[in-house]
Amino acid sequence: MEQEFSADAFDGLQFVSQSPVRITFLLELSENGPMSRCDLRETVDASRTTVSRNLDALVERGWVDEAGATYRVTPGGELRASALESYLSTAEAADRLEPFFRWFPMDGVEVEWEWFLDAAVYPSTSADPYAPVDRHAERLETAERLHALLPQVGLRPMQSIGRERDDFEHELVVSPSVAETLRSERKYVEERAALDERGRVSFYVSEEPIRTYVGLFEDDVQIGVSDGDGVPRALVETDDERVRRWARETYDRHRSDAELLC
């Protein structure tokens, strides 16, 4: 059932969102306790008039109490400050994750976006276009165990596998097009032979299309997304157990019918 909110709730939201100064004052008073007008003024880049006007408005609303030269947040203001802090934290995470969300295939994928709130994000930008590949390669250098789905293949990540260790054992499921590349292109044939000398990497060919890179490492998970041309656009890295369960289920589904690449 769709939640219905009162007009007063919407009015309060509109009131506080009219000025970042009001939000800052609520958060500061909630976190630091009673403060003077001078102390509060130091938390914002605003004129004395703006500070006074917004403090008076918060007092009039009943969200802040004024006792002499000291201001303190009321219980109602405390609850609103907590909600604002939660919203701002979520909004910042959503902005940070936007490059990942933009290219993640939405259809047929059962994930909750809140699972990714604490994930590290490595987006491709004009200043650092290879950030997703760089982080992927860096992680491969030290990984002891990896189960992964690979929609694309690159020589640099393959060369990074086990660069800092020789006891690795990986299981990689690839799309049919990647399998053909690994079989036919000399540089990849040679790199596979080199990997066999240093550790163990088993390649399997999936019957289903692989749309997203999924990497299950020992303690964390990487998920990489690409645009329609196969160019990596963002990589997320997280140790969230809910993401790990989804990644494991996704990997196992592809692996169950995959055949060993010879």
C-alpha cells in the first residue's frame, strides 16, 4: 500500500529544504548539543542577518529552543535532524553510485540498491577513463581465489592475475565470443599458457549471455558494468553479504551448464 503523508509533513520538508543553513544548524545542534549563536555562525558561510533569520525560523517552528544566548534542538528537531542526516547520506551514496546504476542491466535482476550504499565505486571519467580496469587489474594481482563471470576479456587484466603470488586458483566463466578470442588470438593463447605455469586458471564457456562482470574474491565482490560497445564504465567493490549472495547465485547459474574451455 502506498504510504500517505500529511500536508504538515510536506510543509516541514519544504521549510527546511529552503535553506541549507537550517539543515546545518539542525545537524550541528543534534550532534554537538547546545551552542551559542556565535558558535553556530561559524558552521556556515552566511551573514549575521541570514544566521539570525534562520535560527529564529527554527525556534518559531519549535524545532530549536532558545534559552538566553544558547540554542538547543528539541525532541521534534532531533528526530528531523536524524532523518535529514540519513537522507543526505543516502543521497551522497546515490550520486557516487550513479555511474554504476546508469549502466547496470535492470531487467531480470533481483537486487536491492541499498545493498550498495557502502560500496567503493571506480567510475570511468574524462580524467581517469581506465579507473575500472585499473582497479580490476590491481585486485587480480593478489587474489588467491576468484570465481568470475567475464563478458569481455583484456590482456592487461589477464597479465595481472597472480602477479604477486603463485598459489592462485581461479575459475572464470566467459561468454562464447570471449571463448573464441581466447582460443584463436595468439596473445591470449600465450597468456593462458603462462598462467598455467604460475597457478591454475580454469576457463568455462557459458551457454547464457553474460552481461555484467561479477568477481567473487575471498572477502569481497566486484561488479563491473560496460556500455553498449563493451567499454567499461564503472566498477563497484563491496563486502556486503547480500551482494555476495546475489553474486554467488548469479555465478552458479552460469557455471552449472558451462563447459570447460579446451
